[in-house]
Amino acid sequence: MTIPAASTDDNPRTRAAGRTEPASAGDATQSRSALVGAGAAFAAMVSVTIGATFAKLLFPVVGAVGIAGLRIGLGAVMLLVVLRPWRRRVPRSLRLGVVIYGITLGLMNMLIYQAFARIPIGLAVAIEVTGPLGVALVGSRRMSDLGWLALAVIGLTLLVPRVGEAVLDPVGVAFALASGLCWALYILAGKHVAATLGSDAVAWGMLISAVVFVPVALGQAGPALVSPHVLMIGIAIALLSSALPYSLEMKAMQRLPAAAFGLLASASPAVAALSGFLVLGERLTLSQWGAIAFVMAASAGCALTVRPAPVIEDLPVA
């Protein structure tokens, strides 16, 4: 979401004074705002990654499905308390779209946590990011956009192990790809409902996701999922993975152009890989780091150059 900069005539202080601020002052204000936005975007990335990294530490206790369901349930409670979406009625025509949005949101989280359980976090995020990248490139006919797609394909190809290298768990790779597909569907469904509901769409989506997937998590993890120790860590994970990054991303998107926000977001695989190394001791091979670099380059290039495709606007989500 790109927020246009306010003109000097909209500034009450300058109207009251009957003059406009010097251009240098306005430029300095915009620079500070952009710096705050960039810091918020990076902090959101770090927050999500730390949340995922510490969630992986709980996998031996309650399993990937259990901790994903716990994150969804607690995240839903936090967003409902903060946003209070019940104050605005969901139109009947949007209810099916909200249900689809919530299910894809929950499924995306469940699948990526299954990938985290099998392959390094940085690689899982790099594979998952190809989902929204594909959405951005659908319908494009420009050669430069096809070039970004080629970079992503090269990156995925580099994940195929060479002779003597350890083989990535194919089930983990499949879960990451499936999560990327759900991320793409989540974007399309979210665009459909957010146009009317705004930020309330996230809260309703998380609630639906919790209703569907928390019972699944309880069924697999059992009583351990609601033990005080796991609940306390789960609250921290939900805060780091849902409530805090959501707030930071809203702040970033209010201060940064969409291209700049997308460029910063393209660094998420590297941030995830670094977090996995520092906290979990996950070491990547040179070719795997190369794969992450190619996917990041494709995402960054797409964010900076791709044009909105009309076909995306008209895709049905229900």
C-alpha cells in the first residue's frame, strides 16, 4: 500500500503561518519517514524469523502441527483484542471469500511449519517466496519480468544436491512449495476481502483459521499443547510471528513505496537463514546460499520493475 506524501498546503502549521516549509525541511522529513519505514519493515522480518526459529525448538515437544496451531490460535486472540473486527459487519457477499482467506492463511502456516521440521528455515522460506513471486509475474509479457522468473528457477535448481552433498528432504521441499502456493492464493483472496474490510480481514481470517486448525493441533499434540510452559512460549511465538510484525508492516507500508517495501521483503530468506544458523546451528552449503541469493534477486527485481497485471485483478477467489 503506497501512501502519497502530503503536500505542504495540507500542513496546518504552514497554513497558519501563511507560508510553506523550505524544500530541504520537507526532504528531511520524508527521509526520516522512509528510514522509520525501512526500519519497521526489517524489524518485522526479524520478528517473524525469530518467532519461527524458536517455534522449531518446540517441535520435539508438541510437533510442527501442534506449534503451528498454537501460533494460529493465540495470534487470532491477539488480533481480535487489538482490532475488534466485530464492530463492522461482514457483508454476506464476502463471507465465502473470508472463509477461503482464513483457510488459506492457516494452511500456509501449517505447511511451512511442516517444511521447517524437515529442511533448514532459510531454504524453506526461499522456496515459499516463489509463491507470491509467481503471483506478481502472472500475465506479464515483458522480457525483464521473464528474467526474474528465470533467476528464481535457477535458484530452485541450485537446491538439487551435487554429488557428495546431503539430499534435502523431498517431503520438506514439497511442503515449502505447497505453502508458497497457499501464499499465492492467500494474496488473491486477501485482496478480494481487504478492499472492503481493511485490516479487519486479517482478524476474521485468523479466527476462521483458528476454528479450523486449532482442533487439528490439539488432536495431534494432546494435553502437552496447553501446558503452562508451552503456552508461555506459544504466546511469545504468536506475538513475534503475528501481532508484532503485522503492526510493524502496517507502519512500514504507510511510509514506503510498494517497490521499496517489496525490495526489503526480498531479504527474508537471508534473514531466515542467518537466524537458523545462529539459533539452531543450521549450516548451508555454498550452492544453497547461492539458491537463496538468486531467489532474493528475483524477488527484489520483481518488486522494483514488475507492473500490476490486469489478469490478477480479475481472478475469482470463490
